[in-house]
Amino acid sequence: MSKKLKLVSLLIVVIAVGWGIGKYTTTSPTASNNSGSNINVQDNLQAKPGDDANGTDGGITDPVVANPSNTMDSSDPSESDGDGVSSGPDISSAGPDSVAVMVNKEYGLPENYKPTDLVYPEVRFTFKEKIEKRMMRSEAAKALEKMFAGAEDDGIYLAGVSAYRSQKTQTTLFNRYVEKDGEEMARTYSAVPGYSEHQTGLAIDVSGSDGKCAAESCFGGTKEAEWLAQHVAEYGFIIRYPEGKQDITGYKYEPWHIRYVGKDIAAYIVDKGITLEEYYDVVPVSK
């Protein structure tokens, strides 16, 4: 073979080898999926445990846990939906520790419920002993003290008759009334154990300072009863079982039984001339 032919053959070999090396060592910056879109093969392979795929930070969040002891804000007598339209309050938002709790023949309290903030209000009672039925929840007790003082400014002298009542005591009372008048009649003026407002520590029976007509129908029409009807809402109370509402509340008229619900709810109920059942839209109750 001539020297010239050898040089041409060597050149061809060098070019061929160089082309092959270049083909098999050049990398592609992206890989292609079946749909033809490009996928960055490094995306999210080293994502931190707290990173969010949507770009939010803050890591893993705790789940929302419902509070079993709801305490509805009694300062707002109504709630609003997403469109700003006022609607009735959600009864489930007022747990047993809320001053706005609903207790009637349909809605009861937890078994043997007892408030944790019971105190002795500094007001006159028809008895002197510091016993269970003299106690009320702290917020209600303070409101009661102001109400009694306000009444005295108007020449009205009130006295407490019966406030907090444990489920055990309510059981004894209810059974006594059943023996006396029969269960059907007893249910018109006494609560089944566990369904008494007195057990909340927010309700109290009130009379005049002389104790006459205490928790009796003759209390209606007295100057004390008239003052209560006109002024209790100013202190956050309502006449819980008003006249003409027995088909709604399930109880006969009791002008002596007042219930603390907070000033705003009390004002709303009195202004509308409604009951707590109508406020929550849970009527009628069973007899």
C-alpha cells in the first residue's frame, strides 16, 4: 500500500472514532414523558418534610379539635352567614358552661353536671343558712347583686328563694311532687332530674323580702313581680317562663323564676317578646 493511501485510511479511522465518542457521551438536560411534556428529574426528590407541594410553608399543621365545653359568646344575640344575613344562633355552640346554655324538657345537662365557679351571692335570702340552694355561678351572682341593689334604689326589696340545685336534690324534689300531684301534673312545674335550669347555677327563684308567695302563683301581680318584669333584662336576666308561653316552654307561668343569659341576649329576648326556645328556634317542647 502506498504511503498516501495509508494516511487517508488513518484519517478516516480517527474521524469515525471521534464521531462515536461524541454520540454516546452527550447528555440531555430533560427527560420526556409519554405525553411529550418535559419533567425535571430532580423535582421534589429532596423535599423537606415540612414543605408543601403548592408552595406554602409552615410544615405539618395540627388538626382542628372541637372544644367539648363550648362557651358561646353571649355578647352576640344573633349570628351571620357568609352573605352577611342575620340568622338565629346555633344551639350546639352553647355548651353546659355557657351562660347561654339551653336547658328545658328537650335539652338536658351532662350526668351530675356541676358548675366549677359556684359562689354565694351577697344578697338577701328567705333563709340564713349558707347551703347549696344559695349558690350561683360567679357571673350570675355578680349580676344578681347589682339587680338587688337596683331594686332597692326603687324601693323594692327582693329576696332569693332557691338558686343552684344539684341533680340529686332535683331528684328528691321531683319524686316528692310526683307523689303529691302525679307525674303529669308535676312535669308542668318541676323538671325531670338532669333537665333543670337550677342545676346550671344560672337560675334563681325570687320573692319579696317578706317571703310571702315565694314560688307561688300569688307572687304574680305583686310590686316585686312587676319590677322584675320591667327591669331584669337590664342586668342580664329574663323571666324564663312568661305568661301565655306554656305551650312553648312546657312550664306554667312563673314570674319568680329568672335566668341569667347575659345582657345582650336578655335585651333581645325581652325586646322581641320571645322565650329562650324561640330565640334558639327549638319549639315546641314536649309536655
